[in-house]
Amino acid sequence: MKLEEKQRLLNQAVEEIAETIKNKLPVNEELLQTFEKCFQTTAKTTVRFLENEEVFVITGDIHAMWLRDSSAQVIHYLPFLKKYPILAELVRGLIKRQFRYILIDPYANAFNEEANGNCWDEDITDSTPWNWERKYEVDSLCYPVWLLHEYFEMTGDQEIFSNEVKQGLLQIVSLWKREQNHDKDSAYRFERRNCPPSDTLPEGGKGTPAAYTGMTWSGFRPSDDACRYGYLIPSNMFASVVLKHIEEYSINIYRDLDLADAARGLRNEIEEGIRKFGIVKDPEYGDIYAYETDGYGNYNLMDDANVPSLLSIPWLKYETEESEIYKNTRRFLLSSRNPYYFKGIYGQGVGSPHTPDRYIWHIALIMEGLTEKDPVKREALLSDILNTRGGTRVMHESFFCDDPSQYTRDWFAWADSLFALFVMKNYGVEL
């Protein structure tokens, strides 16, 4: 099938699904128009089918593919993979491309479509012409495994488990083991000249000192900002979740007990590290999860809008909403104690040091809704989201809480996809 025909079928599929879902939603023109636009953003504006049955997915207004963003951008299509083969082909091709990139450079967060040397900046790091950016983020390796799991759960397609995927899983486990002792064992360095401190790592590109905890080190957050302390708790939680998947596939698909043992052992060490080093007793909220720690007794108590976040713990399937520590942590995060929780005329929610002060992220409002059991509160969040689009029919990266016409990024497919998913889940919509 020609590539143009694949794109036509993809466009047709998402139009058909969006129209069907709209007919099951409340009669609210703002909701319907925004859902329709957001549901189709990824398929119509970010996807490029390639000749080798792989798929390249840009993040939106930047012509590069992030391992994290590309995974999250197709999340709302997952329930429809069986009914629409072109959607299954999209996700399957994306997974193949992601694991190709992991084998090229498991430390990179974003890649070019070709080995053309395009890059965000001329950074001091061991880069390749494939790398758009080489900020090492634990979650960049979590998301492709998560997407692999979701795809297999939806389709039962065992052919996705190629040797290339297995080699990628081996790389991930090996790298995470190595980064348990970052200061001693890691050769990864990243420095950027003439930039804010959030865009580079101190200590000659090595990052701030980190003691062994059992957790695996991350240079940067899912916002692409540098970690203050190297053990990023929500990313380690996500790693724990996907290591369970790696263990299962090692046993049931690849029959590789050594890889299964390595994944299981690493997961247990990360879990122990989170329990021992990732929990802080707060005088107001009780035991809560820290956002970051260094193993030397320093903690960063905050949350960032980008996922994985502490707010997203139940969505990551690390713990349920009923976990006492999660409930305590959630109350802390959604309060003024979180330095990146903002209140304004048009809403309140979590922002990020990645964007201006008092700018709230749509992703954070959506994630708050996806992890909220109270339908009244979910409707209020949905209303806030619709009221802060700045006169557009799409989500943004962030908006000024007193004037949503001031926002960052008007083409941000991750947020659009997550909004579509939230609407579907909030109204219990199925085809």
C-alpha cells in the first residue's frame, strides 16, 4: 500500500471514530468541537508513515520525535486498534521506530527522522547525527515499553516482539542498572553553553552528586529540565511498572530467564529505594512522596505537570488512588505548599519551572481529572480546561492563570491526545 493511501485511511479512521464518539457526548458545542479537533491532531498533523513499515511521529511544533511524547500522542487510539487495522499499523510502526532509536542511543530523548545532524543545540555530549537532543530522562525508556505493553494487550500481536525489541529491552535494563551508580559507573555527560541552569548539568556535565539508593539516576525530568537531585521518584515508579512488563515478556515470549531475573532484581531494588529514600514525613500532610532526592538526605518537595508526575501515580498503575501516601501526596501537590501549584482567575492547577511563573499546564489539569474519582470535580476540571483554550479548539502547553489568551505552544499533540482520552473516560464512551 502506498504511503499516501495509509495516511488517507488513517485520516478517515480518526474522523469516523471522532464523529461516532461525538454522538455519545453531551450537547455542548465547545466540548464537541474541541474533542473532535484534539482527537485528530496526532493522526492528521504529526504522523509520517515510512517505507520500512516504521512510523515517525513529531511532537507538534518541533520537527523531531520524542520517545515520551510520541507514545503519549497515540494513547487515545489504543481502544480502537482491533476495529481499525490502520491504527494498529500506526502504533506497531511507532514501536518499531522507537526501539530502533533506543538501539542507536538509549540516552537520547529526541530523534531526527534521518541521520541528518539536526539538533536543538550544539551540546557537549556523545551525540550521533540521529539525535535531536541527548538529555537522558528515565521516562524516555519507560514510555516505549509501556506502549509495547498496551499494544500487545489490545491486539495480542506477538510478532511485535522482534529481536530488535528484545535487544532494546536488554539495553534498558543494562542502562538502568549502570545508572544506579551514576557517579561511579556512568560515562554519560551533558553540557550546554550559554543557557539557563535548567538546560545543562553541573559538575562538568555529570550532575549533582548522588549516593547509591537502589533507584536509577536521571539527568533530566520529563519536562526536559535538569533534575535538581538525580533520583526522580515518579520516573522510578514508572520504571518499576515497566520492569514488570519486561520480566513477563522475558519469560513468556523470549524464554530468557536471565533477562527476567535481571528485570525482577532491578525492580525490587528500585522499589526498596523508593520506600527507603523517597518518602518524607511532612508535619501537615504526613508521609508523602518527594519529587527528587539524592540519597544524601536532600529532598525536593514539588511536582511538575509533565508525566510521569507524582499526581499521575495511579494513572501509571504504580499505586491506586486509595493509597494513603498517595492521598497525602496529592493533597500536598494540590496546595500552595507545592511551589508550582498556581491559582488565578481562570483556574488552579500544577505548572512547571519549564514555563513562566503562574502558568498552568493543560496536561496537569487533565491528569488531575484522570485520577479524580468524584464526577463533580471531574466536570469542574473539564470546564476549566475548556475555558482556558485561549480562543482555540486545542490544548496548549501552559496558560497564564489570569489570562488564558497568554499561552505557550499552540501545537502540542501530547496535550490534545490526553484531553481526548479524558473526555472518553469521563463520559464512559466506547464504540
